[in-house]
Amino acid sequence: MVYREGNTIVVKGAVTIRNVVELMRQGVAYIEDNDAGSHLQIDLHQISEVDSTAISMLFEWFRAANNKGCELEVTHMPASLESLVQLYDVTDIVTPGAGR
């Protein structure tokens, strides 16, 4: 599930191949609803399970934000996702706390 609290997009539950397309779509919709130049946080503290598709979801959200002219900041990345980010060597793209 993806929901919005102010300028924060919160991801809750599992992010796996079973549901990533829907989560990706929901996040993109929230990003596209913002004004150019806005700053959004992606809060991942409620994620319960991830697989490598979570990285693809974040890439798509960063792409949507770039197209919209918004800045994204990832917060509370779970250790399991951080390990995947390091494994795939994409820390320069998806780093907790770093604005884009």
C-alpha cells in the first residue's frame, strides 16, 4: 500500500513482484500531483518485505519526480532494501536521506 501524508509518500507492507506494479503506479500518481520544485519524502519505515523489484519502483519514482521537476528524499530505508541497493551498486541513485 502507498499513501500520502502531507509531503510524505509512505510505503506500507510488502514490496515484491506480486504487487510492485500497483505500488509503482500509486507512487507516480502522488508525485505527478505535486507542483514543480516541490520536495517529497519517501518514507519506507512500514515496509515488511522487499525483493529486488523495490529498486525498480524507486527508480520509476525518481524518474517521475525528475520529469515533474520535484525533489525526492528516501527516509527510513529498511536494512534488507539497503543491502539490495548495495548489491546492485546503485547507492549513487538510491541513497537513504539523499535528495534528488
